[in-house]
Amino acid sequence: MKLLSPAGDFECLKMAVFYGANEVYLGVKDFNARNNIEGFDLESLKKAVDFAHIYGVKVHLTVNILFADDELQNALDLVVTAYNIGVDAFIVQDVGLASLTHKMYPNIEIHASTQMGLHNLEGVKEAEKLGFKRVVLSRETPLSEIKRIKQNSKVEIEYFAQGALCISFSGNCYLSSYLCDASGNRGKCKQLCRLPYTFEKDGKVLKEGFLLSAKDFNMSEKLSDLEEAGVDVIKIEGRARRAFYVAIATNEYRSALDGMNANQEDLKVAFNRNYTAGYFDGNGEIISDFQNHIGLEIGVVEKVNCGKKFNEVFVRSKRKLSKKSTFKIFENGKEKCVISAYDLSEVGRGLYRITTTQNVSKGDRVNLIVDNDMEESVLSKVLRRKVDVFVSAKVGEAIKARVSCGEVNFECEGDVCQLAQKQPLTEDEIEKNFQKSEIFDAKTHCELDFVFLTKQKLNEFRRNIFEILEEKIVSQYRKNEKLQKIDSGFKSKHKPLCDIQIVEKFEEELVRKNIVFSPEIYRAEEIQKLKEKCEKSGKVLYLDLPNFALENDINFLKELIEKTKVKIVANNMYAMGFETEIVVGGGLNVFNAQTAQYFGKSFIVAEGDVGEKIDFPYMTLRHCPMKSNLGATCDKCPYAQGYYFRMQNGKKLRLKRKKLATCTFYLTD
């Protein structure tokens, strides 16, 4: 398997490359799902691409947001410009952009973003039609479905292995969009899931805390399972993380891929909110008690001497601690405070003294969240690419070199060598001179006469060789595609479905023309009865399909639709191949006319202004809130209508369930 690492800035890129990534992914500001970080512009992107390519590392550009009609031209121009610079592949969410790219520039490699919510074979087969060479499966995809996809499709499979885990199903979180006008599908997520919530029913608080804050992914001990299932690339999340995190995560996964054990303690120091294997083995335990980095537990407060301004805190730890490190203090399992230990000193074996203004108590647990010495060591790493240089220096002839670096081979000449009068040019002198490069680690092989060449001329010769080598390496990746214009006034002939009413029960009064039935349990008899009721009142019924479905669910839904002959609302790619009349649902994120035209059907809008917008559920949850909040089990499930999450501002998010082979939950108004 290949290793794909994040690069939020150039320093992160260097760490990813130096510590063993095969590929890196990065974004250009305003065009990707992390536009709250510095990212890259076109000038720095070129430098980043060239740097990575010198080390044989591929670069993927994230263009993974939804685009309005008047933005598509700029997005397409960015893709083509970046491709010409040398970007190897593009991670895309917007179906309109993907279809335009594949149609107008078939040589450009596109990868389906996890934001497309691809999680089953049927969805992947639909994505293949768009020209995607690789799919980044949603984090909710279980092992069994990975195997089914690999065995029945031609696309490469990319799977997240480390980093933040969204609580909501990929591409279908609208909480930040609807409440803050800051769309996660546009790279502006406010991470409202990380805030405190209460879980309530009938006005009674059943639990409180960070109830929608997910743990972090850690698949380092599941890599053999992933490889056996057919995963081609494992991905580390974290373009918003620091360079230290990128270095540690890349290094540990490189080690694990090379047959060694990943250092779990180092991974925890880098970043963690508790770890989970996510949904890999089913609907896992994914809720954390914390909203942010908790680090590694390293000891306990043994004694505190309280002073007028500063308190002396004595920490007992088996781990060697260093000055300028940062610690997080916990009391009874809850975060209490953070201490920056600028004056840390070891006053006894395994006993450390820190002064602080923070209120710390004996018995408090101490976690390490920044290890200063470790960071300095990790970030000081430099990797140079090996190159062989065969130097020939003869009297009266230009100094020559044959250079070999991977597939790049060339010859280069310098100045004419003179007969040495006193001190001739030596192999040692050439070797030391060629070691001055920050990028290349040159092994020199010399054939020398008794010649003389000034240091200035030798330096010029070396610089010229490395400049030529660098250019020859990076030029292999550059292309020359021409920018093409799309029709700025393009209007899809397919229009949004209007006059919609969403109903959850047969008994509801039908007042709109188009009825979208969104039941908790899909029963053929109920669907048939509602269909007849609609027909009698001159209305049209559509069955709202879940945006998440595994193999058994899909087979069940196909049989249900065949039996009832009902029209459907497709909220995920998997349903686009069903044999019935289809309306493209909000879950498929039609955001522009190009996307509407590609699907070629009437559509419903969850975000954007290409049609009358309906409110899609705020979130889609694949974990079970009954288990995580109430300790319930499937055989004694207490679910009923009336449960909800309450935000600190009082906003209620109603809990709704759809039950197929497994349960999927939704947060709605």
C-alpha cells in the first residue's frame, strides 16, 4: 500500500516527504475543504510540486468543494494550470467539475473525494462513469464493503487511516451551513460538533458533554486487514495540523507499512482525542469525552506548594520530560488546565518541578501534549536524494561529469582544467564540494589527472550540475494543456423539483403536489397505501432513499421498489442505477447547472441557489446515540420519537432513525 500524507503548508510538506510519504495532498486557498488554513497559492504550489517530485513523491491537489456556476471556470482553470505545473491528480467532490474535467481534459487524473460519500460498490460503479481513477471511500465504509468494491471494480481505493473522524456521514453535514451560513461542503465548517450538548427526552437531560465529538482514527494495527481487503492507499488526515503531527504520523505509518510496529505513544503526543478504528468492524464506539488534543498520560501530581504568585507543582513520571514542554492537567477525567513548563527541572529520579499560576491539586493526572525536545529533534530532519556523479578532469580539457539519478542521466561540462603547479585537485576536495547541496546527496566517482581548478570554478560546476538535474527531474511532470472556456451562460434543461412536502407517516395531511415519503422503516404495504392515497388526490409520491446503504440494504431496496413501482429520491450515488423514475436528492449536492446536466434528472437542492432549497437533515450519524448516550443494546433498543440533542444556545436537533439491516440516525428540526 502507498502512504498519502497531508501538507497544510511547505513545512508540513517537507516533513511528509522526509518521513516517507509516497504521495502528499494539499490545497489552494478558497478552492478546497480546508480554506481556513494558509495553504498554497500558484507560486508556492509550483515550488511544492517541484520539491516533492525531486524526491519522487506525487502531489494531489484538493479541489474538493462544491462550486457555483460562476465559479466553475476558475475551478477548471486552476485544475489545468496546476496540471501543467506538474500536479499528479486532483481530489474532486463537485460532480459538475468532475464531468467537465473528464470530458474536456481526459488525460487529467481525478480522484473522488470522500465528500462524495462513496461507501458501496454500486456508488463506486456510478463514480467510475465520471472518469475517476481512484475513490476516497467514506470513513463509514466497513471492511466487507471494501472487499466487495475491490473485487468488482477497476478503481484504486484510498482509505483514511489516521486523524480526525467526522461525526456526520461524509459530504452530508449541513449543521454549520444551515445554522451559521458556513458550509462544510464549501470548506467553511465551524465544527459545531465539537461543542458541548445535552441529550434529552421530554425535557429531561439524560446525558451532557461533548456528545457529538468523535474520537480520532487510528488504523495502524489494522493495516494488514486493509491491504488484504484491497486498499491501495492509506491516507493520513490533517491539513490543518502542525508539521510535527505530519512528521510523526507519516513516520509511524511508514514504519508500520515496512513491517514494524507504530509507536502509539508518539502518535498520541502528536494528536489524539482518544483513538478508534471507526466503523471498520461495524458501528464502532466513536464518541470522545473531549473536544481537543489530550496527548499522552505521563504521570501524576505528587505534591503542590502554593505560593503568593506561583505554585510549585511536583510531577511523578517514568517518561523523560523536557523544558518548554506543555502539559494538560485532568481531574476526575475532565480537563482542568494547561501548563507550559518553561522552568521544568528534575529534582529527583522521575520527579519534576514546575512553577505555574494554574490551580493544580495533588492526584491530578498529567498528560503531555507538546514534547519540546522531541519536536526539535523531529523537525530537524533533512533528507537528501541520492545521486551518482562521475567526474573526469584532464589537463587541457573541460572538467566533465556523468550524472545518474533514478531515470535521469546526463552529461555536463565545466571550465578547462590547467596543469597543477603545486596542489592538484583531489577526490576528497570534489567529494566535499558536492556534499554542499541541501537537496542532493552526491556520491562522487573521480578520474583525475594532475590538474588545477579554482574553488570558484568547481562551485560553479557543482551548482550547474544540480540545477540541470533538478530541472530535468521536475520537467518530466510538466504538461502543456490549453485553457478552454466553458459556456458561461449554460443552463441545464433539467429543473429542480418544486412544491415538495416531506412526510414521515402515512397519517400526515398531504398539502403539496410532490410528496417525499421519508419513513423510519421501509414497508411495502405502507408505501403502496400512500401511493394510492397520493394518486387519488392528484399528487405524486417519491420514496426518500437513505443516503447510506450496504449490500443487504441495497438488495432490499431494489426488491421494494420493484414490488411497489414507486418513484424515488436518490440521496447517494448507489441509487442512481435503480430501475425506476429518479429524482436526484439533496444528499447528492447538486450545486450548479453542470451537475444537474450530468445527472440528467429533476433534482432537489440541499445547498446553493440552483433551485428551491429544502432542509436536508443537519447530520447523518452511523454510530448509535442510544448506545453512546444511554448504554443501550440492539436487543433492548429504547429508541422512540422524542429524543433530541440540545445546543448551548437552546437549539434542538431532533433524533430520527432509518432502520434497514442496520440503523442510521439523523439530526433534523
